[in-house]
Amino acid sequence: MPSRRHSSIRSTALGAPTDWKPKGPLCDVRFPGVGPATTIYLGRYSADGISIGYNGSAMASKEAIHEAAPVARLRMAPRPDGAWLAWTLAPLEDAPGALRVARMTPSGEVALPPITVPSCSTPVAESLAAEQVDGDLVVAVVETNTRGKDRIVLRRLDAEGTLTWMTTLFLGGKVEGSLSMLAQRGRGLLIAWAERASSSSASQLRAVRLGCAEGFAAATPVCETEDVIPQ
């Protein structure tokens, strides 16, 4: 029997220098410039890494997601009928950072238009992690409160983008770099991060497993009060 070929959707955020001017008419510009990345395109590739473009182009989607603020982190999580897309926006002088999500079809079309996920505190744009659980999207991000304390907030959204579950990990130090998260079938979520208790101490690698029974079917999600995880 002939082998079945698989393909995957990949995404990228592109930007262009603010002083760049096109030469000639604009038809379908794809300019991988060096300015802030504010536009997200999706590309689809076969298992051999060959691009499967829309109408023969290099990109799968005829739609693009345009943002006013630079895209700081971009994550994808596969679904049986496409993929979840999650990204953070870098803060600007007149706007705080934000966490955004969208759901895409296998062809790269938008199934759920971009929405902003409400935050309890200021999100750290570079910390984003995302995973798919039973078709839903789970996103994890570090948020910093008004006292400068870090905490990790995990949120679960259904196919319509409705927030159905949320839990908070309160930390004793500052998170360094991005979070790492893995969804394990029937065993919940494993999340890991590097944490530094003080500027004079070495960073430590920490990890927590969240089982499916630990709140995935909890009541209406709310921002939790502070409680430090034991060291």
C-alpha cells in the first residue's frame, strides 16, 4: 500500500523596517525585514519539509494576523482539525503586554478569530507556553504583580475561546526565560521553569505536575490569592 504522507502547520511572525517602501504595486508582499514583527503568517509543510502553499505560494494561509504591538512569543499546539495559535504582545508605552489566541483550520484559515485572554497581573511576554488537551488549549504565562512578585498562571480555553479553568502557581523567586509545558495523555500537565530566589543566588530548575483531577473541571476561573509554593 502507498504510505500516507503527513503535513503540519507552522507559523512565523514577520516585520519590516518602518522606513521600508515598496517598489511597484502591492499584490502579495512577504517582506522578512528586521523591524518589529507585527504580522503572523502560517505555512504548511509536508513530513519531508516541503512547503504546501496556498495557490502555489510559499504560505498556506491567504489570511494574516496583524497586530499593532510587536509579537514577543509565538506558540502552536496541534488539534485534530487544525491547530491552536497563541502569542504574546510586547508592552508599549501606552499599552501593557497581552496574551492572544486563535484557532486555525488545517489549511491555515482562521476558525476562531484572535481574542485577548484576560490577565490577573502584568504578563511577562517572553514566558509563554502552550499545549493542547482534549482539543482545548492550555496556556501558561508568568505574571508579575504590583509588588514585583512572579507567579505562573495556567488557563484552559475551549474551542470557542471560553475560559473554562485556571490555576496559579505562586513562587518564591523570579522566573528566568520561558516556561516549558508538556501535556501527557491521562497524566495531566507537566510544567517546568528556571527560578532565581535572589540576585545573589543561583537559578534552580523547578517542575510541577498538574493532574486532570486537580481542577480541570473547577468552577468559574478567578484570580487567586497569594500562596508561595514550598521550596
